[in-house]
Amino acid sequence: LLKEQAVALPLFFVWADLCDLSYDSPGRSLGRWAKRYAPVAVIGLAWFALRGAMLSADSTPRFVLADEPAGPWLSTLYTLQSIFLPTWRLFYEPPVEGWFSLPKVFVVLGVVGLLAALARRAWPDLRRPVIFWAGWFVFAVFPTANLFKQETRFAERYVLLALPAAVGILGVLFSS
């Protein structure tokens, strides 16, 4: 978690508290939120300051969404495809042409649609955990969603942090 996805870890804890999953969530108390996350904010700001001081101006984040508006969608699709239809061989930091396949896109969309339909059937009981794991997925993909210039556009290591979300949703759906 020292590369692109380091920023996601604090978001998972905030998300869990927003979803009111822990026994001691701060709830609606701004004081409890501040007490709980002030150290995390200080560490995060220190990390960004240290990173900015140590790295050259060329390595500062550069917003690229305007140049490649499909970047976040491709990142999400790459992650879903890598989770549900992984290749038999590793393809280190593949270009889009190396992993994108229209038949696989349809299969992945079908799997996601099926999971959504299963969640919808028991929505009152599954709402909270499904929302939590879906948010986890979003926060895991966000740092590597090609919003900013990054080391590489797609990599297997980017999928690792999103994998618990898929396992969590599958676990919720098949344990109910």
C-alpha cells in the first residue's frame, strides 16, 4: 500500500463508520468524528507533504480525465474482468489491447447484473452489507482509476484491493 492505493486505506475506515458497521461508530457526533480521524488526517497530510517534498515536480499528480474520459470506466472494467474472468497467465501492466475483449465484457456485465438481481431480491436484509462492499470496491478502484497520470494504466496489483469487495458481496449473497 505504498504506491497508488495507499490513499484508499483511510477511506475504508471512514466508509465503515459512515455505514455504521462498527460497534463504536461516531454516528452523528462531529466531535467523535474529529477525535477519531484527526490523527489520520495529520498523517495523511504529512504523507502528501513529504511526498511532494521528496519527489520532483514531474511526478506530482496530473489530472488526465479530460484527455481520456473513458479511463475510470476502463479501470473498473479491467478490475471486474480480472476478478471474474482472470487470464491464465499474468500479463504485467497490459495495454488496453492486451486485456479488453468484447465477449468478456458481456460476460462480466452479465455476472454483475446477476449479482445485482440477487441482491435486489433480498434488498431489505442485504442493503447495508451490499452497500458497504460496493463502496469498498469504488474506494479500491478510485486511486487507480486513471483520473490522474499514474505509473501504468492497468496492473494486476490494482485489482488486489478490490478483490475483498467481490468476495464480500458473494459471501453476503450466498450466505443469506
